[in-house]
Amino acid sequence: MAKVQRRLQFGVVPKNEKLRAKIYINLNSSKESQKILSHLSLGFEKDLYQAALNNLSDKGNPLRFNNFAYTMREIITLILSRYSSDEEILKCCWYRNETNSEDGITRAQRAKYAIQGGLSDERVFELLELDEEDRDYIQTKLKTFTKLFRELNEHTHLREKRFNIGDSKCEELALSVMHIVNNILVLVEDMRIQIISLIESEVDSTIVEEFISNTQDEIDILSTHSVVDYSELESFHVSKISSEHIWIVGIGIAHCELQWGSNSDLRNDIGATMSESYPYDFTLQAPLSNLTDLELAPEGLKIDTSSWWGE
């Protein structure tokens, strides 16, 4: 009796892990896949990525690879949009309209904003302490980004060689796409992390701690007189570079002296004092032109006094 291979019906993709096609299992467990997942946020980004892989199990869909490549391209767009908005990019000192549209923004400019925010090219040059012959370092990286994106974009085009292909070819091309996507993400993320790290080295922890110590006034509700004796800054990091500011978030411990009643009440033994410590978190901002000119961001400083209320 002739063997008959059962073909999946178009649009029907098994959700049970045991029933999924080998191509999904191979790609999902590949090193490239694990690298890509490390760059994605929980929720929509990771769900979309898994859906793109799952789509490759749909053997009855002749467009399964094209759909996969298109989705991977959109994942890059989603990640870049996570770091930027059109409004912020347009306010950057380095922005120039390189398109034929009003206030047009290129993908390379979105990548540039993700990497350096509103920092000028000259400021980035100084931060990286580059030699004069490396003055075009960022521009060279952006050219690499554009080249990689064009390679990725090529896979989304409908051509006979990528249409209705078998598992072996589909897996080979999908791995190629995943390799390109990972290279794009690594290029942007590594540069972004490098610049943020250099900015953090210029933000003196002593200045941050002093600023926080002079700002805490959240605990007056706990007693007649509440004073922060001193605070311990545990950690802080630059969370965002916008078109005009850096944003610093951090945590620490506020050591407080609580007093009920006046000083006279204390002398007459009808008042009381108590020492308590409470965790706090904060968000600061500083202009790109002066990283030590700190001010509270709208999120401000919050002292967690829930332990006082038994929460």
C-alpha cells in the first residue's frame, strides 16, 4: 500500500507542542532563537515572535516563509518604536529630513535615536573617546544597520524561490532571517548599552545621593515631626535618553527619626520618638547639556511606608 503523507490543512497550526512540525521545534530551540528572545519584552513582542515561528508549522500555506520574514521585520520596527516617538526624534539636534515626506524619519534615524537619543554626534564622539580617524564611527554602524535591514527586507519580497517551499529550505531561510535579525538587535543594543554606561559614569553618585537627601519630605504624615536623618543610595541607572534629557531611576533606604509631640512634650515625658527605615525609589532627569543639573522627574520620589501601616 502506498504511503500517504497527511498534509496540514491551510491555516490550521497545531498548538500542542508534541504535534508541532519539526521545523518549529528546531528553530525554537536554536541558539539564534534564544538570542532573539533575550532582546524581546514580555507580552506582545514575545507572543508575536512565537506566533511567527508557529506559522512555519502551517505546511499548507505556501506563504508561510514570507509571512515569517515579514513578521520578523516588523519585530525590529516594534523594538525601535519602543525607544522612540516621532515627536522626540524630530526634536533631536542631529535630525535632518532625509526623505521626500514632511517630517519624514528613516529607519536608520530611529536606530540612531535608540542608540544615542538626542545626544549630538560630537558628544557621542567625546563619550566614546574615539580617535579622530574614527569620527564617523556611529555613521558606519548605521550604514551596517541599513545594509542588514535591506537583507532582511529582501526576504519579505514574493519571489518564486521563496514561495511554497519545503521544510528543509524553509528552515534554512528562516535561520538566515533569524541570524540577520539578531545581528541588527545586537548592533543597536550593544551601542545603546555602551553609551548609557558612559553617561552613568559621568553622573556622580555623591551628587545623586545629596540631591535625594535634600528632597525627601514624604514621611510627615507618620508623626508630628518627621526627619530623614540620612539616606543610603543603593543603586541607580540611566533608564532613558530622550531628545533633551536623561532619566535616572534608583532605589535606596531612608533612615528616619519620628517624633510625636513637641520638644517640650518630650521633656515632660508626654511625647515619643522612634527610629525607622523605609525603602524609596526615585526618578530624576538632567538635561543632556549638563548631566549634573538634576531635578525630580514627574514620577518624583516615593518612600514606601507600608510597613508602618502593617501592609
